[in-house]
Amino acid sequence: MGKREKKQRHQRHPRREASQYLEGGENSFSYENLPSPSKPPLSDEEDGEEEVEEEEQEQEHEGRSPSLDIPSKFLLYQQSVQSPKGDISYLQKFFLMYVGGRQPLHLQEDFCGTALLSTEWLRNDPRRTAVGLDLDVEALNWCMENNVNAIGADSSRISLFHGNVLQPCEAKLVSFDSGDCIRTIRLDPSEEDPRMDDQQSILQGDCISSPRTMPLNISSKQLPGRDIVCAFNYSCCCLHKRKELVLYFRHVLGFLSRRGGIFVMDLYGGTSSEQKLRLQRRFANFKYVWEQAEFDIIERKTRISLHFHLQKPQKKLPYAFSYSWRLWSLPEIKDCLEEAGFQSVHFWIRQMPDSENIKSVEGFGIGKDLKYEEVLSFEQQDSWNAYIVGVAK
């Protein structure tokens, strides 16, 4: 059996991911949170993919089950991938620059996964609210038990929804009373309360509970129009078709405040993004590995896998997350945003260190102090990251 067959077999068990976006059936992949541009991994030519596959074969042969003291893959992901404070700083900057006139208070985080960004958003201002939307109920439940509980009383200002960003009106509100109970809701931006000055999203529905829970009494609830909607960690690469990207952007536009708002997404690119690639970053007690499969230049698709190698205990979590991505170009994103109805589109780009030149953990410091800058043109590099800002007024 070749390497490709081994990987596909592993991805089918023991746990299937929740995403049903584009590739139905057994080969669906979760979009959860994806690697952040603020913490790129390092290249490591010493660790080949054979190492991961050998560990996979060993675990299957011995029938080993995960140890109770192994940290959650979601915790490892947050520690190695995300930088919510940095993202929030840029979100505030973009809003004040392109909308202005008020402080942004209402955030929606699409493809939110464990909603780390949303919970961090609530910390600094008691007026702030956050909405998180994701298709992976396991990630949302982990968020409820860990991130939401950690913010105490601030948790009353966050609403988490289980659903598809392409069908937000079908999303379900995750209950704060029980991880087993979710409420059917409507996120229809077309319905507005005439008593409100701002655009509202109407939430209505009944409780759907597991046999172990009691139905909840749920009254109608209203959420303010969002000042900012974001889709970070390259999440829009999970949408493979142009019509789906435009549809998603139209939904986003409907959720933004009538007083003005912004949509912010991130994207990566460069010559190294269109080839087979393996990068890593070392942390105190584990190593984070990003593996990019062969790149199809016709469909512009690749497969991304994230692995974690623990030191204590010595354990490997191969294929902790796997994704099928369509790598969009900046002009394509701009065209889709404008077709969806955004007034203007702005690019903020940061050049990243060349993947071929980073050979050790010390190399990670190269370029870490470089900031994102707004550009009208940008010469192709080995590697870059971008924030794309769509402005609605």
C-alpha cells in the first residue's frame, strides 16, 4: 500500500470530522481552525513523512488508545497556531481606518472552531459581543467547556452556533446549559426589528435535545448587526467553488451593521505554496508540523495535514487535523467580494521568511518584527501572508 492510501485510511478512522462543505461522504474534512499567518511553522528536512506513517502503523498494530494525560488536540492547536491578540489589534485598526466614527463592539467569527478569538474579544470591553459559527460540534463543545468557562460572567455576551457558513439560517445555537442541547435558530439578516436603529439577526426556534437532557424554554433573541466579521486561519480555502465564495460573502454582508462594517479574512501564498511542503515549529513540550501535499495547478487544490509530536509523554498525534483546500488568489478574492456587494477591498501583506532558508528553530526569528502593510501591488515572493479587508458602508 502506497503512502497516499495509508493517509486516506487513517483519515477515515477512528473519528470522522464534521465538515460537509464540499466533499461529502467518507472523505469530508473539518474546517475547524486552520494555521494562522501570525505563527508560521518552521521547515524541517530531518523529519520525513515516513516518521509519521511508521507511528501510525505502530499504533494500529498495537491497538493503543490515547492516554488520559495527553492534551487535547484543540489545546495544542491553540497554543501552536493562534495569536488572537494580534488579530484583534489589526481588526480594530482596520475598522477605525475604513469605517471609523465609533469603536467596533460586535464581532462575528466564522469558521470559529474553539472560538478563542471570540472569547479574547470580550475581555477588554463589557460592551462587546461575539458570535461564533462553525460546523464542528466537537470543537464548539470543547470551547464551551474550556474557553467559555474561562471568561466567567463575560460568557453571557457570546453566542456560539453550529452550522454551515453557506447556510447560516440553518445554524443552531449551542446551549450554555448543556453541551447536549442545541437550539434551532434563524440567522436571517433580511429580517429586521423596526424598533432597532441597527440591522438585526433574528433567532427563533425550538429546542432539540438528546435523550439525556430536558427541553429548554427558549424565547426569541436578537443580535446586533456586526461591526466586524472575520474568517481567519485560511478558512475560505475550504470553499472550493467561486459561486460558494460569492454566496458566503453575501451572507457576511447581510450580517454587517447598516452603519458600516468590515469583513476580514486571511490568505497565504508565494511560490512555496504551490508545491509539496513540510514545515514545523518547536514548543516547550511538543512539535507542531504542517504538511502540504502535492499542489494541483489546474484545480489549485492541495491537502493540508497538521501533526503534533509530544515530548512528555512521548506520543505522536498524526493527522490531528486534515483539510482539502482550494488556494485562491488575491484578485479572485477581490472580484468575489465586489460581486457580493462590498464597497471596497484592501490588501495588507507581510512577506514571510523563505521556506528553503529556514533549517532550524533559530531561523524562526527571521522577519518576526515585520508588520503587515497596505499595498496596491506586491512582487511575488517565496512566501507571504495577507489580510484581505472588505468594507461595507
